[in-house]
Amino acid sequence: MAGLPDEDGGRAQVASSSEGHHTSLSVHALNVFTGLPATGLAVHLSQLEAPNEAWMELMTSTTSMDGRMDKSELASLQLETGTYKLRFATGEYWQQQGLTSFYPYVEVVFTITEAERKVHIPLLLSPYSYVTYRGS
């Protein structure tokens, strides 16, 4: 479909500790209410320390003018095989747009395996709905 997020331009190479394996992580948020990128959306990336353990925050960022997370910040991380969470501050974002939102935040939990070469997380959002999927 035309206009859906892709990973071009927002892709960051992040090294894994397992034998030179590299995972490419990219995030792209689109405001489907306006049809434009979701600029200035706060995003927190965390890793699950162990099953049933606490989340460890790795970074906080905001989306750029094109709705993507800063690839230079992502490149400094050493992502390993494991479970991660992206938390998007959607309530704050919609408040900045002069609107209210049903969802104060959106959390997307995903797993990186050794076989993963690219992980692309698109987020399509409106004040009362959101869609995410595994991008390519």
C-alpha cells in the first residue's frame, strides 16, 4: 500500500554480542488523522532483563520530522537476542496536537532472535486507534 512506513532512511545498524551478528532496528510512526508523520512523539526503548523480571530502559527519544526514531541514537546500543518494548507516549502526543486520546500510551513488545537481520516497527495512530505490525 502506498504511504505505509518503510525502513529506508530510518534504519540503524546495531551490533549484537553473538558472533558478529547485526540487527537493524527502525521505527516509523504515522499520524493517520492527518496523513503525516508523527513528529515529536516520545518513544522509550526497554529490554526485559529475564523472564518475569523488570524492564531496563535503554533509551528515550522522540520521532523526527519524518516520524522516525533517531538512527544515531539507536546505533550506539548493543542489542542482543531478547525481548524488547517500545513505549510510545501517544496521550502526550495528541495533547500537543490539541486533541484528546483514548490511549495514554502504546506499548509494542517484540523479540529479537539470532536469525533477525532487520526489525522494523511501524506505528499508525489516530486519537482513538492504533495499528502496528512487523514491517520489512
